[in-house]
Amino acid sequence: MSTSIHLRRLLGGAACILALSACTTAPVVKVPEAVPTMAEVMGKAAAADSAGQKEAAIALWKQAAAAYPADKDPWTRIAQTKYEAGQYGEAIVNAQEILVRDPNDQLANSIIAISGLRLSTRALSDLSRQNNLSGSLRTESQDLAKLLRESLGEQVLVPPARDKAVPPPARNATANKKGGKQPAREPKADPFDALK
């Protein structure tokens, strides 16, 4: 008799468990969150940037870069912000992200060039102050400065301010036609104006 009572209780318990398991609700389906548009994220970042919240703006630009990996705009804003903050190493890294997306981006190349020069100048100044700028390092630095002067078309890297009232000399067009000596190339407008 006790065996049949235990058997009935066991079957009754199993029936209750089956009945309760049939009453479960449907599984919860997570609705994916709507991905904000690039304009929305960039607008929030611009507002944070305008409010002086640079780190919040950078976080939003990074969010936009992750959501829209082919777009260079978030990287441009990050690189500019890092450059303006004097964080030249990070500015270079972010400018290189721009070049991955647009190899001909002039602003990215300018940020890399100027940031690199500022880092180099700082390092050379530190070495000079420590009296360790000698030998091959000094020679290499002088060679790089010469190359930079030639690339910019300047005799000195930081030319003195010109008097704006004096117009630049006119080019001699007739000498060029007759096979005469080419006039010295006039330096173009400052290639780094975009960063000022």
C-alpha cells in the first residue's frame, strides 16, 4: 500500500510539473536598438565639443567611427581635437585613420607633418638641453632640416615676417620663353593654414 501511495504522489508531482511547464510564456525577443544616424551622433559630439566637454565629444566621435567605419569625419574631428590639445602623438595616429579612408586628405597629411615636426622639435630641444645632441644625431638632424627647407622652398624654416605693403617680385615671363634662367620658385601660401 505504501508503494502505491508513493507511486501516486510521484505521478501527481510529475503531472503538476508538466502542467506548470506548459504555462510558461513565450520567449522574450530582444528588439535591436536603433542605430543612431551619423548626423545624430556627430550633432551630439559637436554640442559636447562646443560645451568644452572634449572627452565626451571624443567618446561620441569614436562611437560614430565604430558605427560607420568607412566614414572619415569622426576621425577628422578626433585628430583635430588631439592636435589642438597638443597631444601630437595621438593626433598623428588619428590622422592616419583618415588616410586609410582617404589617402589624399590634405588636412590629415598636414596634421601628421606638423605634429611630427613639433614632436621632433621637442625631442631635439630636450636632447640639446641635455648636451646629448652630437655626432651622427646632430648631422642627421641638420640633414633633415635641410630637406625640410628644400621641401618648403625656404632658405630658413621660420622666415621673418614680410612687409605686406611690398608686393612680391613679378616673374620674368620673357626669360622663360627664350630659354633663360628659370626664376626662383615663389613659395605658395602656407600649406598648414588649415591647422591655424
